[in-house]
Amino acid sequence: MKKKIIVALLACSMISLTACGDTKENDNTTEGSTVTSETPETTEEASADDSFYITDIDLSVAEEPKIDNPVIETDYIAIGEYNNIEIDKVEVAEVTDEEVQSQFDSYMEEFNEEVEVTDRDTLEEGDIADIDFVGKIDGEEFDGGSSEGYKLELGSGSFIEGFEDGLIGVKKGESKSLALTFPEDYPNTEYAGKDVVFDVTVNGIYKTEAPEITDEFVKENTDYESIDAYKANIRSTMEESNENTALNTKRNSIWSAVLANCAVKQYDEEEVKNYILEYKDYVNNVVTNSYGMTFDDYLSASGLEAEDFKQTAVTNAKAAAKEQLILDAIAEKEGITVSDEDFQEYLADYMESMGVSSEDELWSNFESQGYVKEEVEKSMKDTIIANKVMEFLESTAVEK
């Protein structure tokens, strides 16, 4: 089984698709069927672990709706009326001056500096306390209960109730014992509701100092000539975001209506298996690269058995396969295709988003990760088709 690439749809957040191969005209899946696959002969096709996820998969279509008088019908899908879909009118949210100011203030916070307080030696609310602390339960230190040189803003609510308030009034160089109790709903249930004593030493007192924000400061430290110019950019960005949110909401409503009026007659076994393995690979890459966990560690930490994950993967794969069947069928019915110009425009945008300067570099990057160029191109073209289908559905939809 070839390795394929997941390509995010740009036009419709409702549709979550991965690349799939050419539709196969076969009859190996029928209503109520369960597909059993042979274990792959080589690890190049799929690892032994992978084979578990594509063996004995349920491809039943018993729960699919009944479509009377379908507009489109193939060996795999029946599609009801998809033109003139009625949806509630979606308004674009207005961007207020208060929202712009709040965003501007947030950006300016990055220029704040942490400075040591020298005109007093006693902690006050709002100060940043440099502390060493040791936590003990029943006289014994516990994991995660001690630290040195920790910077804690008093009043931030970062620590359990009583810790931050208990440091107000303590002087630099002084130590204090805080007798507290972990809340009953503390995330670590091992400590929830237990009494704890923290021995705290104050090493220093700091505060956050914000610069004076002027046109000159903005010009010197940002890409904008003035405060007003920066705010104008913020407003424009927020307006574009609101427009995209409204568009996605509209398209989601349209697609939901289309989905509800379609029924899978049978699934293509190979397509579903591809989706299953892509989903597994995606999750595996996320937990490995983002959290440094193995896939088995992820299942254990999530309280899942491999069979649980398999069922989720199968459900997602069937949903993705159904959506691709619908997109392909509508595209064929309406004569929606991908021109060379469409593909080159998409490719240019994709390369820009990835920071790639040439097509040779792009394809080399994909191939180094085990992807096949032809499959990546197919995936990209599927995405273009999906965008075009959504634009077509949107053009015919009726907003109430």
C-alpha cells in the first residue's frame, strides 16, 4: 500500500479529506459486509502493526439514509438534490474599536520588560516573586512540589489557593511556611484534598515595566509607521478573519445539508484502508513530534485499547471516503475539472506557504519523506476539485 499525503482543504472546514487513489470498479464490498485483509507480505507495504488496523474492518452501509429519486447514482453513492440548498443567512461579525485596541495592547505586551524592584523590599500583589520552595505532604517531599528560582506573579492564580496571598508582605531574603490544602478537584488526584506545607524563600522582587507607546516607538520596533497604521492592519486582519469565519459557517451548513441527502451504497475497500492508515500515521506523527510519545504510550495515556483506536479510525475513514465519493460524483456531473492553470496556481500558493522556492525542492522534500509524487499531485488535485465543488454549491445555495 503506497504512502500518501494528507492535504488540508482550503475552502471548506467541514470536509476533512486525505488523498485517495482512482476509483476502482469492483464489487468486493456490499451492505453489511466486513472486510478481512491478508497480512501484508512485506514491511514496505505495511508493518505488522498496520495490518491490525486494516483487518476485519466493518464496511457496513446499513445505517446510511434512503435516498428517493437520487439526482446522481453510481455503484458507490446515491446523491439527492444538491442544488438550491436552503441555509440560514450568515452575517459577518463587525470588528469593534475595543477589539482592535485589545489586540494592539496584546501585541505591545511583548515589549514589556521584567525589572527588579529596588525602592522597597516587601512583596505586594502584582509583583513577580523570585522564590525557592519545597512542598511536603505528611512531612515528605513530593514530585513537582519543589523548585528554585521560580518566577511567580502574585495574583495570577497560578498556584493553589493561599500560596500567592501568603507571600504578600514577605520581605526579600525572608522565608515563610505556608500550610495549605490541595483543592478536592485538583487535576492530580493523588494530591487532591490533601494538606500540604510549602517552605518558601523569597530571593528577589520584580515587576513588569511597559514602555511608553508612541508613533516613534511603533516605527522603531515594528513594521508600521505609526500606531494608527498598526491598528489599521489589525482591523483589516480581523475583518478578513471574520469574513472567513462567516464563509466557513455558510459552507459547513451547505455541506451538512448535502451529506444528509446522500447515501453510500458500498465502500471501496482499498480506499478505506488507505484512510485508516493515514489517520493512524497522522496521530502517530503528532504524538511523536509534539509530545515525544510512542503510539503505544499515547494509547495508554488516553485509556484506549488498540481496538478502540481502530474503531475510531474506521469511522473517520468511512466518513472521509463518503465525502470523497460525493465530491467526485458532483464534479463529474457538473463538469468540474482541474486545469493546468488551476494546478500551477495551487502549487505556487502551496510552495509559498511551505517556504519552498522551487518545484524541484518541493518534490524532493516529499520524496525524502516517503511520498510518491504522482500521489501527492492527485491529492492536491482532489483538494482543488473539493474547493471548486464547494464554490459551485455555494453559488446555488439560497440564504433564508
